[in-house]
Amino acid sequence: MANQPMVHKSAWLSKINSILLIAVIVVAGAHFLVVNDLSTKGFVFKDLKSKANQLTIDRQAMENSISALGSYQAINPRIKAMNLVAADNIHYISWDQYLVAVK
């Protein structure tokens, strides 16, 4: 009779040990999945950051090209090649604001 409580206690500890083992395996698996997901997101973030930097450099180069092509030094030879004449004095017609047509 003295052996029965010991066997019962041993079975109870065995169940607790198996539950703890399953819990450790589940937590380790979850930890692996989280670390894997974070490392993948880190690589994606690094790639996106390098693409953003490259796009910034490309945008700056395009803005410089726009400024260079729109400058007077770039436009003046094209104006001369098309035989256009520069306008010196511009006069606008101003209408009298009190002028009214009468029937």
C-alpha cells in the first residue's frame, strides 16, 4: 500500500513533464517563426531603402537635367536655329473700363 501513492505521484509528474515538454516545443517553434519573419522583413526593408535612395539620386539627376535644358544657354541656340526673333518692347492694349456699346 505504501507503493501506491508513489506510483500515483510518479504518473502525475510524468504528465506534467510531458505537458512542459510540449509547451517548450511549441514556444521554440513560435520563436523560430517570429525570428524568421523578422529577418525576412529586415532584408525586404534593406532592399526598399536602397531602392528609395536610388530613386532619390535619379530624381535629383532628372531635376538637374530639367534645369539645364530649360536654361537660357540651352534655349538660345535652339531659338536661333528656328530663326525666331526676340520680342523687345511689348505693348498691351488697354480698354477703357467705362466704354459701353450703345444700340
